[in-house]
Amino acid sequence: MKRLHKGFDITSYLPEGFEKSISNVIIEAPVDISINAKHWLTLMCTPSHLDELAIGFLYNEGIIKTIDEIRLAEVCHNGRNIDIWLNHNVDLPDMWQRTSGCMGGATSVKIKDVAKSKIIATILHPKKILWLTDLLLKSQSLYAMSGGVHSSALSDGENILVIMEDIGRHNTLDKIAGRCLMEIGFPTPGILITTGRISSEMLQKAAHIGASIIISRTAPSSLSIDYARYMGICLIGYARKDRFKIYSHAEYVEQSK
Amino acid sequence: MKRLHKGFDITSYLPEGFEKSISNVIIEAPVDISINAKHWLTLMCTPSHLDELAIGFLYNEGIIKTIDEIRLAEVCHNGRNIDIWLNHNVDLPDMWQRTSGCMGGATSVKIKDVAKSKIIATILHPKKILWLTDLLLKSQSLYAMSGGVHSSALSDGENILVIMEDIGRHNTLDKIAGRCLMEIGFPTPGILITTGRISSEMLQKAAHIGASIIISRTAPSSLSIDYARYMGICLIGYARKDRFKIYSHAEYVEQSK
């Protein structure tokens, strides 16, 4: 297992003066993805679950639709290269959109390519929403050790099925998509809980995973709300302890006493 | 002036029950950049200071070195397109690195291309560091109205010279670089204060701006610390109220009583 955090000698300034110590910091590393022996791009990420990351990224970017298209996925020994062989040729996009968080495809087009029918409406009790948020925070193993890391989890409304951590919030959703494709399938309903802000690209990736409810600890952007309303996704922000805000499709949240 | 936040009807869940209200949300919008009449890429951003954003992005990506290379920069009436005309031809990079926050050039190569000599060491008193952090937070006009937005400021150690807000933390540094190029020049020393996490790309952009001290409210990544140590930049994280952590070049912080 590669190390995902690293100790650095630091100096702290505190009200009582300066203090030297060792601080754990989350690892950020470049990881190359090659498709059919051709270098495609380099992801900056926390180097865990690299096969999930690469496969989920391909899925979320619309390059593959099922795991059967993957002939071989191999993480090289140095942990800095993932070789993916597909059982078909592929035209990789060469024009990217630089999003507010991370580059992605042409989001405004792609969002409408995600079949709306993927999104299966569900109804969740407010207490369940707060319980899932709490569970995500309690399950953050890397965050507890280093801070500076995002985590996201996928639930079927009952349990948390998978949780992923990464320095990049988008990477957490790619790693989750990869795990779904490779092992557990996509749950219905799909409920996504994340510590990250919801930009249009986060919304797009969550829609690809089939999430009908997205719960964030922090803020959504205007575009993510527009997309969520269009897609039939319930978008919840600022989920903290005993409260949250519903930005779209509030009818997915049980409002009876 | 384009609107930078927008009211959405939302439903809040609170301990005392559900409540309907209007919530201000930060605008995220696609903005196309064309160079010499050729579409280059689309930035997802908060659409303010678009000429600064485009010009600063070109500078931080190493496409231009001075403002004299810009023949014309024109923001189209719809506010969704920026036409840049350079007074020379240019080969735009077609291979991007997808970083943990946002795509950029091949960071690990480019960081060494930034002339180390740009970084002029300086010494700052801890109280000044906390004062600048406090000033940044107090100056956030968009954050006060909508939340969900990052802000960054550039100081010469005495005053804050420019402050920029955007949904994307990288965009705030591009907007600052643009303002420096277009109007105020790059201060020496340059001190950058930001609400955003410091990934390798944030470090790279800050180095391009000539920042010798970078102060973040939150965490740095392992790679940003490695680069800061190599570049001779003092990297400070978790600057809050009465304390902070120094991850590199602690000698830039005055430690005498």
C-alpha cells in the first residue's frame, strides 16, 4: 500500500510562541493514464484506489459505459501509471473545459447526454440525511490523520456502500464510480454524500453515478442547481449536525411529522 | 456589471422544522477564451474581471510574459467570450494535466521553469501575517452575500493591493496576475493570502506572481510543500485568528520577541 500522507517538519505559531513539530500532510501525486498504449492525461490525485480512479474517470467522462469494455487495467509497480486496455478503439476528447474545480468534458453539453431516466426518485427522511452526513465525517480515515482531504460516500439510503478520499473532490466521485462498475453495481436509489462543494462538474459526475439525492457539507454553484432541477436530482447543501438547505426537488425529502 | 450571485427559492430543514426562503448562490458560468481568433478553452468561473482572468491565465500558463504581447483583449457583450489578440503567433498546449483542483500545464516540469530569481525573500512579523489574513476575510464582498466562493489577495507586506473572488480558487490567482500585468505591476515582496487549499497548481501560479510568502486559511498538499521548499517560498497554512503553521522557509517569519 502506497503511503497516502507524509510527515513534514513544521513550525507552528501559537499565542504562546513558536513550536516545532511534525505534521502529517495529504499526498498529492501525478498519475498518468494510458488508454490502448497511448498516454492520455495526467491526474493529480491522492494515489489510492488507482484502478477505480481510472475506470471511474473513463465512465464519468462517457468514454466507457460498462466494465466489459475494459480488457485490462494495470497499475504499474511505481504507482504512478495506470495502463488501461479497452476491447475497442476510442477517440479521446482533445478539447477540454477548464471547470471551476477541475477540467472535464464540455459540461453544458454532456449534462444533457446523461439519460434522465438514470435518476430514480426516492424519498428520504431528514434524520436519515443528517445521519448519513454524520457517518461520512466519522468514516474519514485519511482526514483524521492529515486533514486537507475530501471524502465522498455512496449510500442506498440504508447503509454507506463505499467511501473514497482524495485531495481532489472530483477524484472521490471517479473512485466511487470505478468501485460501482468493478464490484458493487450502481445502487437504486443512489445517495451521494460529499464534503466538497458542488460545481457543475461535481453534479455531472454524480448524475453519471445515478445519484438522485446529493448531499454536500458546503455550497452548490448556480449552474449545479440549474442542472439538478433539470435532471430531477435533489440537491442539498450546508448539511451540518441538525440542519441543511434543499436547493432542488424538495419533494424527495419527507416533510410530514 | 454582470450579476455574480443569484437568488434561488430553497427549503431549509432546521431543528424547528421546514422553512422556505430565497438563498443567494454564487454564479458559475462557462466563459470561452479565444486566442488570435481560435477558440482555445472554456473556463468555468464567476464572471467578473474577465479580462484580468484571461490575461492572468495566459501569464500563469507561460503563454505570455509581458502585457506588451497583448494587442487586444475584448470581453464580448454577452460576457461569455473573451477574444485575445496577441502580437505574435503562439502554439497553445494541447496536452493538459488534470490536477487535484483544476487542470494546468505539466506542473512538475513547469514549476522548474519559473525562474527562482523571481522570488525575493522577505521577513514578516507573525502579527502582520494574522492581520493580512483577517483583512482578507473582512474584504470578501461576494462571500458575505452568497458564500461558496474563494478569495485571494496580494499584498506588498503593508497593504492589500488587489483582492479577487471566484468560485474556483485557481481563477482568483489568475485574476490577480491579470490585474498586476495590466495595472499595478508585481509587488516586491509579494505576499499572497488565500482562502483556498494549496495544491501544486496553486503553488505554481503563486510562484508566477512572484509571491515569496503564501498564506492559506487551510491545508497545503505534500507536493506544494516540496515545491515551496525548492523554490524558496515560505508556505503557511491553517492561518486562523491567532495561529498558523509554517511548512517551508520558516526563516521568513520574524521569530524574535
